[in-house]
Amino acid sequence: MMNKTRNTIFTAVGFLIMSFSVTPKNCESMLNIPTEIVENLPDSKDPLVIRTFFGNDKDWHSVSEKLTKSYEMGFKAYVELLDDRRFRNLTPEEIVELSKPHYKHTFIFVADSLTFSNSENTVLCIDLYNEIGKSFRVIPSEMWAVENNLSIANMDFHEFYESCDADGVFRGFE
């Protein structure tokens, strides 16, 4: 198993590790490469919010509080936060592939680098049902509307998508 890990890592980063003795234990800390390969998304009762950017844990805790707190009239997004470095830097396309075939929700949220680099902390929402891969961003205080309505099929993904502002962000219905 050790040789397989070394070969995989060597192939992934080329000559950069030739002088290192790489083991699964020190690989991630030295080269910032996850040692486990993700084959699919975990089962979850509620839709997932996948963290794909791991720049600062303090920022993640701040954003995750915004995503799960109660807002207008006590509404909140019922989501499961997935804070797992194996999902680091995954693209929306890769997340869509990981959702097949068993992820039971029709959409998924992603806390990516843009979530942490803009002042609104917008989260990506990806359609996994009708127009698979189509996406928009949503501000944390409106995630409850998206999650609550899509989860019970009270509204369709396209209704939120079409209600986004010109910058592709859903900030609520007017």
C-alpha cells in the first residue's frame, strides 16, 4: 500500500517530491495534498453544504453560523455542514459527479473560495435534478428560502435562478 501511495503522489506532483519520503501520514501536511480519494458524497438527512476552501477555520466557523441560524420569523436552512479536507478545491462539476447515483437531494450547497472572498459570503447552490450543474449563488440570510422550498418541492430551482440579481446572486424575492 505504501508504494501505491507514493506512486500516486509522485504522479500527481511530478518531480517536486523526489527528494521527500512521502507517507500517508506526512503527505497532506507537507504538500497540502489529501491522501484519501473521495468516491461519492456521504448520505445525509438534510442537504449538504460542502466546504471546498480551507483557507481559515475562523472564517469557516463564522460563515457556518450564518448558514445555520434562524432568520425571518424563525425560518432557517436545514442543512448538514460537510467540513472534510478530502473535498478541498473540488469543482462544481466534480461535486455533481460525486452526487451520482445515491445522493437523495435535488440540490447541494458549496462553500467555496468565493464564499470567503466576498463580503456577503455567498454560497453556491447547484441543481442536481432538472438542469444538472446549473447554479446560482445565495446570501446566507436567504438560504432558508432556497433550502426549505426546494426540499419540499414547493418551488423549482429555476424560480430561484431566475430571481437572482444581475450578478447571479439570490438575495430574496421582491
